[in-house]
Amino acid sequence: MNKLNPNSIEPEELSSIFSLPGTEGEITLGKERMILLNIRAMASFRKELIENFGLDRARGLITRLGYAAGEKDAVLARELRPDASDTDAFNIGPLLHQFETGVDVTEIKLEMNVAKGSFYAEYLWNNSFEAKMYFDLFGISQDPVCWIQIGYASGYASAFMDKFVIFKEVECAGMGEKKCRIVGKPLEDWGSDNKHASYYKPEHFADQMLELQNQVDKLRLNVEPSYEISNIIGDSKKLQHVHKMLDHVAKSQVTILLTGETGVGKDLFARKIHDTSDRRKASFVAVNCAAIPEELIESELFGVEKGAYTGAQKSRPGKFERAHGGTLFLDEVSELSESAQSKLLRVLQNHEIERVGDIRSRHIDVRIIAATNSDLETSVKEGRFRKDLFFRLNVYPVIIPPLREHKEDIPVLISHFINKLGIKYNKLVAGVEDNAMEAMLDYSWPGNVREFENVIERGIILSKNNSKIKLSSLVFSTFDTSIDRRKKDSSMGSVKSNNNAAVELHEHAEAMLQQEGNFPGFEQLESEILKTAMKNAKGNLSAAARALNITRPQLAYRLKKLGIDPD
């Protein structure tokens, strides 16, 4: 074994090319700028990397840092002795290592031939700063811990040999050994024992994090309940009013009747009530009364007892028993049979149920939330729904508004469903084009939010990645023909205005465009028109919209887009 002191360079020569801060305040080694780093700060950084990224990722980052430093020092070594032999020039590296880290390096063996690409080296390290640093933080390690130095040796040798050389720590003071011993050779010479090569491959953490987040979002779509309070999208006055009404009674036990058209999201509001109530830790059980055959509705709701009468092989609890302590949501309650209505009335009165085929009553503690898209009062008058049951359910009625009555929520609904469905179809969609937005604001949405989601979903399917949804990609229902007219008008470029107005508008446009360098820009022009319309209408959105020949929601959207305060 040889202490490093090769004829190629004296340690004093390294000191001569090392300079402390002068007038420019720089520390340099040769031509390279250096820094002095407190070992405790480096220890803290290593600890944070390990805790946040795990042992393997932290090791890879620190090893690659050392590798880059080794490559730079290989260039410095060649500059210091440009005419030296490969071996003499290479021996400057271990001296640089000693000089920069204070580690005592002893050569055991060095065999290298750059021309043939052969390399084998062994060294001993005494007083490794990394071994001490790791021991102070975590104690004795099960694996080698001198990551930055092993990376340095690999980077230095790889730069010299112009091929990938890997050093491994076969003994480490961090593992309780007296000294560290390292062995280096080309990657191919390690054979199957080449797992350490992975520490030198850069990892794109941002891409990995985004991909992991994407996978998590997809899993949530598949395994989590579809409801979150945040799924009720919109902050219009109409929705705020509904939220306030529900917040008043969420923690009470009162029966609630939600009414509204198909697709307005009555189930989401029912879940909101449950999840903000004192019953949120118990079950939320939803029943679509219209989806269950009439002959099965009673057994589904109240359960069935085994026996010859029912033909059931075993007893089975119904929805009421499953919801005990929690909330039972009866959607489309108007579809209940007369017999089921009678039994439901008894539950509401006595808080007891009887399974089909049983004579024993069971006490249940359930909060009822009912929902319907029909007019129950009319059903009562026509004899299709019990009047006494209606009054029991209608203790606290809440009307969920249709989407056409809160169109100002459409822009945020678009963003929500584009994000949600973009994950499902692995597409990045940048929004919707302006004419598509106007069409959506104009449309009456007979299917409400459910139809809205379907339209956005089809739009995403028909759109290219990293593009906006076009009007032509929106497939609306046949109930509203205004959209077809808009599409036709859009494709034909028709303009609905009288000839005199068109000529005057053309003259104004020509005059502005002839002002070379002084044209205000389209957004500023639109902004001035909207501000003028609002001023003339004294802040009345509806009046300003009529003056501009657009709808009120379209005006609200454009004002928000341009950052104009309607007040």
C-alpha cells in the first residue's frame, strides 16, 4: 500500500492554486470557484433528503452530486499536468480528494490503460467525514454511507477513462469498520453485480410526482365515493341560498324534501347534509325508488325474513336497518307503491320497521332525506301519493335550482369537469373556445348538470390534446334547437344586423385600423364597449346585455374574463 505522494504533483502545489477570498470575495481552486460548507449543514441537508425522498432516492441524488464534482476535478488534473502520463495525471485525483475533504487516502492498487479501456483500482479512506456524519445522525448503518465520495471517485475515473467506471464501498466506517475500502472498475466488469449503476441515473422528480398524482386521482375515481362537498360546484346566489338553507338544518334531525329537475344534483346535496351532520360517522344509504321493481321495493327498504312465506333462504336487512344511526336518502320517492308509502309513513311516525314475512318490529334511528323531480302536491291531488306522507316528508322543503337559473356557474363547472374528465381520458384540455362558451351560456340545459357533464365529456373525447374544446365538438340534446342554429350561423359566418349598421360598423373599423401604431388592441376595444354599455345601463347587467344584443350570463362571463367590476 502506498501513501499518496506521486512525483506528478506535490501537495504544496495544490495549496498554491487554492486561493481564499480576495477583493472579489471568491474561493478558487485552479480556475474553478469553490465554496466552504459547514459539515453540520450538509448533515442536515442529507437528513432532510432521506426523510423526504427515502434512502435510495437520497443516495442517488448525493452520489450524482459527487460524480459531477469528480468529473470537474478530472479536467483540473489534466490542466495541472497536461504532459503527464495517464497514471501520473490520474493520481492527482486522490490528492484533490484529500485536499478538499480532509479524508486520508491510501492507494492499495491501481491498474489502468486508457487506450485499452481497462481499469482496476482499490483505495483505503481514513477519517471519512460522511461516515462520521451518518453515525452522528443515525448510528451504525447496514449499508455503505460515503455516497458523495464514492460518486466523486466514479465521476473522476469515468472522465479519465472516457467510459463508465463504478466505485463501490466494500468496507465502510459507517458500518462499524475501522476504515473505508473502495474498489473501482468499468460497469461491464462488475457483471451481474451492477445494481449500483441506478444511483447514477438522473430522476425527473417533477414528472414522477405529476404521474403519481395522476395515478392517485385515477384511483380516487375508481375506489372512493364519487361525492365530496367540493363536488357541489358554483358560487352563484341561487346555490348560496340552497347551501344556507341546508346549513340551518344539517345538524338537526328534521326530515328534508329536496325537489328539483332531473340532473340538478339532489344526491350531492343529500350527501352534503349527511357529511355536515352529527350522523356523518354512520352510514349514508341511497335508494333510487324508481330503479327498484315494485314487487321488490318493500323487501329492499324494510328487509326480508327467511321462511316459507317469503321463500327467502336467509334473513336480510333492508336499507333502513343498514342506515341505522345514519341517513337514508330516498331518491324519486314519488315512485313508491301505495303499500310502500304506507309502511314509510309508519316508520316516520313510530321509528319502527317490520321485515317482509316477520311480525316483530325493529326500532331504527334513521334520518330521512327524500327527493323528487315531480310535483308531489299534484300527485297528492291526483291520488297517486298519500297526503299524510307528503306532510311528513315536506317538513323542510328545499328547491334545487335548474342550471339555466344559475348560468353564471357555467365557467367554473367547465373547469371542474375538464379537470375531472381530463384525468379519466388522460388528456390535457385548455378550456373551451369563446364561441363554445357563448353557446353553453345560451343553451337551456334541460338535463341540467348531469347533461352538462356529458357534453363536456364528449367535447374532451372529440378534442385534441393541449387544445380547447370547439363549438363543433359539443353535442347537445335535440330539445333545444338554438344551438344548432348557432352552429349553422358560426359555420356560415352569418351576421344578423341591418345593412346600414353593418356599413357604419365597417367604416369605424376601417378608420381605427388606418391609425398605424395607434390601434388600441381588441381586448381594450371590447373592454371599452362593455364599460360604456354598463355605464349607460347604470350598472344594470340585464339592460347592458340587451343593449349589446347578448344574454346576461354572456355579459357576466365577458366582464369576469376582462376583469371588469360590474359595480
